[in-house]
Amino acid sequence: MRISFATSGSLEDFSKNYTGGADLILFSFQALGEVSYERELKGETSLFEDVALLSKASEGVVMCGCYTDARGIRRKSVVVAEKGRILGVSDMVNRIDGGDYRCGAGIKIFDTGIGKLGVIVAEDLYFPRVAETLSVCGAELAVCIFEELDESLEQILMRAQAFCFGIPMCMCAYGYAQAADIGGKLRYASPKNGCVYEFEREQEFHLVETRQRGFYRKKKTGF
């Protein structure tokens, strides 16, 4: 699977210069900016349509970060499209210290022609249970769409979660792209806009046993 990272510039500019060759195209939040559901439905804007059109032109999957506005309720979101069709929108599910953006509901995995892709939206990366849920539910790749990185913190978290939950992870942030394998190793990192990474599927299953108290059930002696 070829993954193209658009780490700067708008979706419109990228679409004009796109020459093909990627199965999955990722954009950070600068590509669309703020999207009003009301204006989209009225036809005053066509930002989601632009994402769908790029996915049709590329004959693949496009994931694009954006700030959605639903009648004043603002969220950090990722819109996902495949071959000209909008598959859905995934919202950040955790809100820290009453921030400006509200939390959404539900962690999403999109079943696409290139595999089951799980989405981690922005600061959801700071909550390992999100990546764990994606892994348990069968995602083959976790895609994190982030804003601007805080030095090496996000890279450490990405590598740790890829190792702990056995799911490859890639991240598209403003000005930087990176990917980690299930061994926790950094497989790719680049500040270049439009850079391409060749992703290889990895799945490892192991039997893990632990001892703990609880779960007591009294044995039945007869009927």
C-alpha cells in the first residue's frame, strides 16, 4: 500500500498537482480548515465534495482533517472518502480540560478496498485505549491525523502504541509525516509535503496469560 502524506498546503492545491500513484492520501487539518455542516447541506460550500472528488481521481482512499461545526458545536474531525464516495466522518472522542472543541462519540474503523483503516483524531493519540480499541476490533492500520507536533512526544506515543497493541501506525501532522511498525520501530519520517511511504501489512498474534484476583464462582455440587 502506497501512502501519500500532504503535510502542508490546501487540498485544492494538492489536487491540482497530484500525479497519481497512491492508495491512501492523508491530509492534516490545514487542508480544509473549518467545515460547516449547515453550509455544506445548503450547497454554499463543497469541501466534503472536494475530498470525494480527489478520492475518485486517485481511485483510492483520502483522509482529511478538519474542524467541523454543527450549529455552533465545533469538533476536530477526519472525513474519509473512497473512489468518489464519502464513507463517513470520525470525531475526536476525548476533550481535555474543557477545550474549545467538543468530543464526539464512537471510535471508527473504515472497511475499504485497501484494508480496514482505523482513525485516531488529534489528541486522541494521548489516550491509548483508542488505539487498543482499533486493534481489538480488527483494524489493519491506525491512521492518526494530527495538528502540530510537540517535539518528540507524539512520536514516542505512536511507537509505544504500535508495539503494545500490535497495530501499525502512521501519522500525518502539519509539517511532518511518520510511521511505526508493530515492533515499535520508526519506519518512516519526513517533513516533505507529498512524501510517499510504502506500507506493508503486519499481523502478529500471541497467547498472553495473567493471574489476578476476582471472577470467583462457587462450584456446584449437584442438581
